[in-house]
Amino acid sequence: MLFSPAISFITFGKLGLYSSAYYFQLLSCIIGLAFLVKRNSLIKLNEVTVILLFYLLYIIIWSFNNGYFEEKGIINTTNAKNFSILFILIIISVTDFSDLFILASIKIIKVTIIAAFIVSLIQVIYPSFMDANYIWAKGELGDTLTGDLYKDRRPSIFGFIDTNEVGLSFLPLLSILIGYLIATNSRYLLFFVIIGGVTAFLTNTRYIMIGYLLILMQFFLAKKSNFKSIIKYLSISILLSIILYFLLRIIGYNLNDWYANRLLSEGSLKETSRYFAWVNFVRFFPEQPLFGTGVHMTREIQVASNEAGSSQIHVGYLSHLVSYGVFGSLLLFGFWFLLAKRLFQKSRQTMFYGSFFAILVFLWANATLVKYSMFYYGIIFSLVFDKYFYSKYLIQKEKANRIKISKQNEST
């Protein structure tokens, strides 16, 4: 999965096949089913996986009523995508990750972050470089990179995987790396924070910019917060802001123009698609509040969204409430909340916050876009690193208890 950008560049960009995500989703389902068959005695479903399983069953039940089953059957790519994250959770839960595997993963992630930075800079000068937007848009010129410094949504090296992969894999990978470098007191930490920040801002995507600032908050949690550490990290933040400012100026960014042309390009909040998402939510949600419409988009919602200059109800939480009602949303949002809660609790014990903030980026993203599946390879690796650090914590805790008991026996 860590080579997903290169794999997708070949399969999707050159061969015209599916992106790597499609193949990894199918592979996850196959391996997950094999684990269930051969290692069922080792697999224990916790409350997180149980509530996700109920949600997936709820979606399947809806497919019998919304016509999707008749159209696609029970075995289809949508169900494979929905179940792939459940199987990923099962696979990770019964897998032990070695130090060698984690070290190799960190090396690849470092190369990925550096490559993303370099390609983003190149796309500023040569917009067509590694631009996959025209493929996703099926050749529509309006969706390609045009060379507009402030409005182009630069996907860096991730564009051939998914249109939102740069936000939902790059940022989690950067969060993992920052958390790991903090935990290991690496001298390269500031370097990766800087180039990661430049890459995030060059995407010209607002949720990614804010998501980048969000993952930096782990600096204040990963170490004990006292007055000295707060001053230290505030000083680093100011220094980082100055460096980012000058780097962006070097490549031609005028922050006043960027603020006007990108950050507040609509002119006012009431002109944004997110504002109209609330308007349409208030209009359509009361019609079927308990179980929803059962589909992502009805004809009426599509027309109302298009009239507002949007393609859909452009807030994930609101869109899901309209589609699957309070009942379905309690299941999905409950899964998200419980997963984030467990990651935060384990982060407080391991002092590795990279995984928690990776999931936090996903939760934040759904306030601005519509993505229900967590199957992004950056998010998946955040779960891998969480398992690794928590396993090490339990081993160290067990050793400490054994030493304590041994000393008590000797004194006795």
C-alpha cells in the first residue's frame, strides 16, 4: 500500500485500469475472509468493529429497498469497498508488526513526503505534470490544472489513486511521521514539518490546509505540557510560519491574493457550498429523519444542490443524515467516534499521537466534503502504527510488572 502512488500511476494513469485502492480493497476482503476462516478463534470483535458491522448490514438491508441489489447484486465493488475497512481492522488486530517493518515503513513514508513536496513544486510551474484530474473528469478540460496559482487543486503524487487522496492519505502519513519523529526525538522533525506544510498549502484545498495545522497540535500533547514546553513550541510555530511564508513568496505566492482568490474566493460565507448544504439539509432531512432516503442523492436533492452551485449536500455528516437517517448515522458516526476515542486513549498511554490525529483529519474532512469510507492507505497505516506502539507499550508494561513482582518477592 505504501507504493500506492506509483502503482496507481501505472494501473490508472498508463494502463487505463483501476487505481490501486480498488485492488487493495478486494485483496483486503479476500485476506480478511481467509483470516475469519482459519483464525476465527483468535479474532475478537470489539465494540468498534461490532458497530461497524451493524452499519454495513444496515446498508445491505437498504440495498434491497432502494433498487441497488437488483442492479448490482450482493457481490459488487461498493459492498467490497464498504466491507474492506472492516476486514482491514480484523487483519490489523491479529497481526504483529515488527520493528523492521515499521522502520522500513517510515523510510518509505519519508520518501513519499519528499516526493510529494517536489512534485507539488513542479506542478506550480508545469501544471500538467502528473495531473490525473482530466482522467477522473473523463477528459473535461475544466477539471484539469490550468496554471492558476491560487485556484488549481494540486494533487501532487496522489492524484491517480483518488481525487481526495492528497488530503486523506498525505496528511495521515505526515501525521504518522511527525508523531514518530517526536517519539524518537529525531533532528529531521522540523524539515518534514516544513516541506509537509508547503505541500499542504500548495494543494489550494482549504480542508487540507486546516488539517495540516490540526496535526501540528500533537506537539502540545506528545510531551508534558509545562510553561517551558509551551514557550518552546510556540517559538517553533512562529519560526515555522515565517519559513513557510518566505518559501511561498519564493515560488510566487502573494498571501493577499491567495487570501482573496482562494481562501475566501466565494466572497462571503453565504455564497459557499457548505452554507447551502445546511439550507438543503434543513429542507430535506425532516421528510425522512429516522431512516433517510436510502440513497446518496435523490432527484430533488440533486436539482436543489445544482441550483445552489453544488453537486450534492457538501457536508458529509449532513449528507449521511439525509441519506440514511438518524438510525444509520448513529451507527456510522458511532463507529467513527469510538475508533477516535480508542486511539486517543491509547495515545495517552504510548505518547504517540500520530494515529489519533490522522483519524481526526478524516473527521474534520467530512465537515467540508462527503467521504464515508476510511479506506485510504494513509489512514490504514495510522491504524498499523497504533497497533505497533500499543503492543510495545503492553510488553513494556508487562516487563515492568514482572520486575516489580520480582523485587517484592526478593524483599519478602
